[in-house]
Amino acid sequence: MLNRRNFLTAAVGVAVAGGLAACAKEDDSSSGSSDSGSGGGGGKKITLGFAQVGSESGWRTANTKSVKEAAKEAGYTLKFSDAQQKQENQISAIRSYIAQKVDVIAFSPVVVTGWDAVLKEAKTAKIPVILTDRSIKTSDDSLYVSFIGSDFIDEGRRAGKMLETVLQKAGHKGPVKIAQLEGTTGAAPALERAKGFKEIMDAEHKDDWKIVVSQTGDFTRAGGKQVMAAFLQSDPDINVLYAHNDDMALGAIQSIEAAGKKPGKDILIISVDGVKDGFVAMSEGKINGIVECNPLLGPQLMDLVKKAADGETVERRIKTKEGDFLQEEAKEALPTRKY
Ligand code: GYE
């Protein structure tokens, strides 16, 4: 039932790229790297500036690889930067892409707020902006042409429903004391994965489930390990961990084992992403369920980039579709995991 496999992608809603899409096509500064394709843009090679969040997780590594490979495949010149999870670094990278007059800017915003000023600069320079993976909050929707990525609220809801199944399978009786490892503070996947999960909890489990501790582990293994150790000290009776990504769950597993407990048994674990190491831990019985989030956004992003560079209308929102996996599916799925 839970195993709706893999990620077809569906275009959801169509809107207009508007004036933003009429971008700097006359600019010739974007030659330079080797020719490995047409590069579109009416024969002229497209230059894409991509401001990545960082390299905090296995998901991010897979996402970066997908973007780099797809840009190469499409024959674009890619200017890539890693912001090390700092908004100010992403803002400087975007400013530098504007100064270099790239054709299109794409970025995965580390947090949801605080982008209007720099995106207005891009708009003034007539450079279309595409959001990948994470969304932003803005009062001016004309500041970006498209957003491609997962529905994180839905992922949170799916994690909640998955916990119901996992508790039932484990024959769990009594109170459900949940520890939540949140993603980076202020990031869309952290806010929305918490929100979707809470929705299920409030609607269906108000009396029996309780989040007893919740703190950010910054989407990293080290963060998950450190925060889980503190959680276990503050409340040794925690019996469920909901981690907003696999890496934090993997770090937490180390602390759970160090405390003499069995991950997947004494503490039931649900996480999000579905990276290979997460699947390995699940096939060893240490994670009970994973809500998949697809990082392989590169090929679709490159299609959007070409359209935006050509001044065409682009889909305003592209959602990736994903599956849910439980332990019995982990072993079977492991050999074919792509990331
Ligand atoms: O879940 C996490 C990464 O934004 C969807 O960021 C992404 C999240 C992903 O660090 O592992």
C-alpha cells in the first residue's frame, strides 16, 4: 500500500513567466567551457548561475551531482557555488551572477525569508530566476518564474501516517513520546515537514502522541548525533524519533546505540529523503520507515532553464512525486536506489 514507487514528475499549474523571461540573450559573456551540446538559447550557449545551499547531506550531494551532470549534458556553461548553509553566501553568489550577466539564475534557498532585495536586482537586470528544491516567502511573486521541488507539507503528513503503520506493526502500546530532529531553522523543508506531521498528530492522535523534544540538527549527521544525545539525557523514555532527513537519523542512531538502546526497536525511527545510507540502515532494521524526497532535479531544471532563457512561458510550479518505504521494502529497493 505504502509503496507508491518512485518519482514520476507532474506539472502542476501553469503560469506565465512574464516580462522576466525576456532575458539577456544578447550577452555574449557566456562562452568559455567545452561544447557538449547545443545549449539551446537559439544557438547561443546558455550560462546558468546555480547557488546551492551547501553540502550538508547525502540528499544534497545527489542533488548537486544531478544539476552538474544535467547542465553538462545540456551543453550549458554552469557557474556553481556552495553557500555552506549561509544565506549571506547565497545572496553574494546571486549578486555575482547578476554582475556576470548570466542568462538564468537558479537557487535552492537556504531559508524562506529575506530574498526580495536581491531578487529585485535580478529582475531589474532582466535575469529570470528559478527556485529549485526549496521555496521562499515573498509578497511579489514576479520575483521568480518557477519553483521545482517536492511538497514538504505532504511529506510531513506522509511521515505521520507512516508512524501510525509503524506503531501498529511494532504492536506498540501506551504513550507515544516523540523526539523531533528538525532541519535547518527557517528552511522550507524544516517548517513544512514539521507542519504536515503536526497536522496528522493534532487531527488524529491528540491524546496519545506527544512531541516531547524538538530541536534543529541542521540536516547534518553530526547535528543529529549531538542533538539526539542531549534528547536522550533530557528524556530517557522517548520511544519515537521523527527526523526531517536521513542524515540526522543516521547520526541519531549512533547516539541511541551509545546509550545502550536499539534503534528501530526501543526507539522507532521515521525519516525523510531515502538516500542509500538511509536504505542500508532500514534494511538492517535500524530505521522503520522513510518518506522519499527526490533530489534528481537536474534534467527538468535544464528544460526550464532553456525555456526561460528563450523567453518562453514556463510552468510556475513543478512538483516531484515520491514513494514511501517500510523495512520490508528496503532490501528489495536497495540495489536499484539511484542516490
Ligand atoms: O531533505 C535534506 C537537505 O531541501 C529537500 O535539504 C532538501 C533537504 C533534504 O539537506 O537532506
